[in-house]
Amino acid sequence: MTPPSDLPEAAERRLSAGAFSSGLSVSDFAACLELGLEPVGLVQGFCAMQQGVYSMMGLSRGLSPYGGSQGGYVQNYQCPHGMIAGEHRMWGQNYQQTWVESAWNEGFTSSYSRMLEEATELGAHGVVGVVDTVSRLTDANVTEFHMSGTAVKVLDTPAAASTPWSTYLAGQRLAKVFEAGYVPVSIVASVSSIRVWASCVTEYLMEGMGMWSNSTSPTEIEQIVTAMSQARFMVRTSARDQLHGDALHGADLQLSEREFEKGDLEVEAVLRGNRIRRYKGFDPLPVPKPTVRLS
């Protein structure tokens, strides 16, 4: 098979060398063989994405770069105090950073596609034990995406004519999915990003103060709570749109915050999981028999 033209030269040399490699543990490797899956090689993909000019600009306080005109989520918070001083925050805003989400999705998809290209080159039917690492280089505002997994073939089955399936699962966890009557389709990952320009109330509460003086009673910071809730809602909606009626297994939702300066925050939610599809009813796997090697 001729290697795809868009594979890096180093990847072509690595795949054509014939050396066997795997990212699986010994137990996961043995479980794959027990399931009739033959590991054929470690595959990977990489991408580095610049998030865009709007993520780096020193924007005027309280103004989103698109003014909410891009159809994304926008919510305003008005000051309840009136004009107090020139430096007083008269209003705040939560808004969806659609350009950040687009860059993240493009980078993730590119690295994922390159991993599947390598699996296709090996004639694999699927990729198990996928590991994806997303790291941010804050100084350059660049996000790196690295994805790897172990390509597998179904024993005694012709080479796949379609794109290989993929899953974060391997070993016993993958066996349980098959036992429950499901097959893996693909990994699923989605992101949502919300910028928070703090209102005066939010700023006071984040500094540990009440409305006008130090507060001894707990108070909910509504603007931050709303941003977190909205980020979770949007990332779940995006992931659901990728399932096309299938089920999501092993969902992992991670929330993070990043502060650029006083009163300027970014809330990000990332959801990962396995898209699986039912193909039969529950079918328990045979109980393995313990064996002892005598030689």
C-alpha cells in the first residue's frame, strides 16, 4: 500500500520499517488477543494551533471582540450602584469565545485524523487505548495536540475498507463494552470557552469583600457560577451532536479557569468519551480458566 501523501516523511519511514510497537500494558495486550484483536503498531498524530488574534489582544474592558454578533452566548451584568468613581466597573459580561473553540476543534481533529491515517497505513480495523494530550503554551498562545494509540486488526478478517474505529478503552474495560453488546465507533471530544469580564459585584466578592465592606457570611458569586454552568451545558450539547444517536461511554468532564488580569477570566470545559453503538444483546464472556506454567 502506498503511504498517504500527507503523512510526514518521518512517519512514512517509521511505518515502513516493519518494527512492531504498542502503547498497551501487558495485561491490556493479552486482553486484546483474547478478544480477537491483534495489535499491529503504535500510531500517533500531532498538531499545533494558534488560537487567533482575539485571544491575545488587549481588548477594551467590557467589550467582546465580536460584540455578541457571532451568535454565541452573551450575558451582561449591570452595576447596581450608579456612578461612584472613574475606575468603578459599571458593568460586566460573559461571552462565548467561538474563535478559541474553533481553533481547539481544528487542532484536535487534525491530530486525530493523522493518527487514523497511520492506522489505515497499517491496515488496522481500529485504534484502542487512545491517549490525547492537549497542552497550552501560554506565552505564545499556542495549543499543542498529541494523540497516540495502538492500531489493531480483527483476526481472520480482511483489511478494513472504511476509516478505522477508535476508543480510549483497552483491556478489560473494552472487553466489558463488547460483553454488554456494544462496539466502539470513535472517540468524542468537545470544548467550550467563556470569557468573564467581572462586574463590580463579582470583583468585590472575588477579593473577599461584600458589597461595601468585608463580609463574614458566604455569598455566591453569580457571574462565575453562571459561566461555569453555561460552559458545562455547551460542552455537553456539542458532544451530544457528535453522537448521532449512539451512546457516550466513560465521559470525562474537566473544568479549568485562567486569569489574564484582575477581573478578566477564562472558563473552559472539555468533555471526552467513547462513542459506542449497540449491535446485540448482553452476552457474557466466558469465565477465564486459571492456568499454571510448569516449565
